Amino acid sequence: MSRPWYRRFPDNFIAGTVGLTLEEKGAYSLVLDLMYVRGGPVPDEPRYIAGVCNCSVRKWNAIREKLIGLGKIHVVDGYLTNERAEKEIENAAKDAQERAENGSKGGNKTAENRTNTNKFNGTRPASVQPTRATQNQHQIKKEGNLVLVGGEEAPTILLDRIRDEDLFKACEAINGNVKVYLQRFPFPREVVAQAKAGLGEHAA
């Protein structure tokens, strides 16, 4: 079965290909990809694999002999195979089957529960109303050029790492660093107030 993705262990690959040239590493990686695409061994057809690797048949045959000699690939009944790849493909198939079976069981259980609820209850469950805290999380308003999030009781102020650069850094110094990939972050109002006061003191 063809797989759109597979588990890859870069440390293992790097360690296992020490001593191979760049061409040999690339060809070996492509052969492994072909195995995962096919869901098993690849036909040992030099013209086909040379075409995938975009090299001459002569070049591929030389690389093939090197990989076979190092035990990276094996020839079995006219096919190229790799023990680790076959094991991973087998494990992936088992995992997929288990997920499918669990999903089927879960669907049956959900249908059973729904039937029982309708049978013994006969009433529509009351809709869940959001709590005040949940409602506050979605309350957003402006205070000057800053954005308040969280309503009146415990608002935070949404700062932009680029637009509010100095204030953002000052808040980080008080509240802790924000992950670098987050351009905007809601800081507690008291943190922003303390940071603004500090910036005012430095400016003075």
C-alpha cells in the first residue's frame, strides 16, 4: 500500500550513511522512498531506478553495488529491499488497521449511546451556556492604540512584537520571554502598566 508519508529517523540515517558520498546518500534515500511509496520492495530494474535518481545506468549500477556491499539494500527474488523499511511498513499497516478498528468501535458505541439517550430520555439536552469567564475571553476592545482582551474584570493587553517593540520587550522582561514565533501576545494589564512605568523612568 502506497504511503503519503512515513516515519524517518534523521539521526539514524546520518549515522548509518557515514562514509557514503553525497551521490550514494541521495540514491539510497530515494530507494527507501520508493519502497515506502510502493509499500514494499522495489523491482531491481537499473533503468527505472537510474531514471528516478536522474543518473546514468552505469552510475546507478556502481552505487547499487556499493549499497549492497555495505548491507544497506539486499536483492531478493529480483527486488531491492531494506529490512528496516519493511519493518516500518509492516508496523504502519498494523497501526492503520488498529486505528480503523478502534474508529469503527467508537462509531458503534456513539450510535448506541445516542439511541439509548433518545429512548430513555425523550427530551433535548439543555444547551450549554458559556460561563462568564469564557465570555470574557472573547471580549476585545481598544484602549488607545492597545487591544484589551478578556473584558473588564481581568483584561489582558495584546501587544505586537514589531509595532510595540519596546513595550513588548519590557513586558517580556517582567513576565518572561514569549516564544519567538508569536508576533502578538496578551500580557496582563498590570504587567503592561509596570513595563510602561519602567520605560517612562528610562526616558526621563
